[in-house]
Amino acid sequence: MFNKEKVKLGIAPIAWTNDDLPDLGKENTFEQCVSEMALAGFTGSEVGNKYPKDPEVLREALELRGMEICNQWFSSFLITKPFEEVEKEFRAQLAFLKAMGAKIIGASEQSHSVQGMQDTPIFGHKYVMNDQEWETFCTGMNRLGKIAKEEYGISLTFHHHMGTVVQNPDEVERMMENTDPEYVSLLFDTGHFTYCGADPLEMVKKYVGRIKHVHLKDIRPEVVEKVKKENLSFLEGVRLGAFTVPGDGCIDFESIFQVLEEAGYEGYMLVEAEQDPAKANPLKYAIKARKFIAEKTGL
């Protein structure tokens, strides 16, 4: 069994309000979002655009509900912007996270990313880095990870993601091989591995020693098939319901939980399942996810 003292459960605000598709859930307020997270039985949250920017205001709102911030997405542009520019933004976010008591920052390399392009098909159009770009990227990640750990006491976890330069298993492998385990860990996302055609169970077995944050999302394979067949964008796939909460799609979570459990995983496992809240009531789906996780892990 997972150690309840060391493994915590969180949920992302993207099920209530989608920062990439602001019309999805525009009616849902920050207060409703965090209240329903707590009501569903979660203690951790990541940061959404509607969250207060002042750490004191945010902390009070979360503490009232027994919640905390456990991670925040960071968009890096290591291969297209000067390092100093990326570092400045990174430090500002680290300062905010430190003030919130968070221990993780989740970086994603967004140079040339097509994940947010509504007219670009998600399959077959991603950018592929050349050797020089790989070197710049990996060196930059190590530098960011060193800053995070040594100056802020925060671990950098890298978020592999559809439509980005680190999407496929071979890209994740190259990144892992060329970054320092002391400074760069993996944010393991069940949904993004499955979406690109990888086996998430194989991936968790391979990298379990370097995973410091987990995103639990399930996949509706028929929707991903439609996205592929009709050359749709990543965000069109989100609207159609490509992602859902654990236990509502095709992923074998039981085996994944077992690998994490046996390896003594510590940290947050966070439900991140962006879909249209008008079609998938966020509270209903949060409760469904929480019940499924309890059933499979005892947490």
C-alpha cells in the first residue's frame, strides 16, 4: 500500500476552467473550483489563471478548504530565447511557489510547440530538435534544475507533452539520458504517453526512479482515433473529450499504481483531465476519480 503520509492526491483546475480554451468553464469561479476540489476529497491543486496572484490571498483561500499548491506549469523557451530571459521568468515563478510552500515546478519546453495551435493537426506536425538544439535544451534544463533545487528547495520535473519537442518515448529517453538526475526529474503523465502511442506502464517501469510528480489522466481511444483520422488539433481533441478522469477510459491504472507503490513513490499524484465542463460536470468527475483512486490504492 502507498504510505498515506508520503503520497498525496491533487486535482488540476483545468477541469473547471481551461486556460488554453478560456470559453470552456468561463462561468466557473476560482472559489467554486477549489471548494469542489476539497469537497471531492483532494488536498492538492496546481495553479490556474483565475487563481489569486498574491500568495497570501491564495494561501488563505486554500487553507480554509484544507488545500495546498503542489506544482505549477512553467513554459520554458530554452531553444528560442536567451537563457537569461527564461531564467528571469523561472525565478519569479519559483519565488511564488516557495511562498506557497510547493516543492515541485513542472517545466515544459514550449519552443515551436503546436499544442495550443487550434488549426494545426496534433499528429505529424510537431517540431523535431537538431543535435545543437538538444544540447542547448538539456544544458538549460540542468541549469534551471540546479537553480530550483539549490536556491529555492524546489524540484524541477519535466512534463513530456503532446505537440512539443519532448513528446515521444525516444525524445523522453534522450532528455533523461542527457540531464542530471540530481536536478531534473520526470513529471510522468499517463495520458500524454498513451496519446502519442506509448505504453504508460512500460514508461513508468523505466523511469520510476526519477519520477517526482504524477499526472493521472485517462484516454478515450475512440476520440484520439478521430483526432488522428480527421487531422484535428490537440485543443479540438480536448473539446471532443480525448481526456477523462482515471477509470473512465482505456488505461490500466492498477498496474501503474503497483509499480509506483513498489518503488516507494513519494509526492503528489494529481488528476489532470481537461474536458468540456459543460459536458463533464467537474465535481461529478472529481468525485468519480477520487473513488476510483481510493478503490485501487487505498489512499
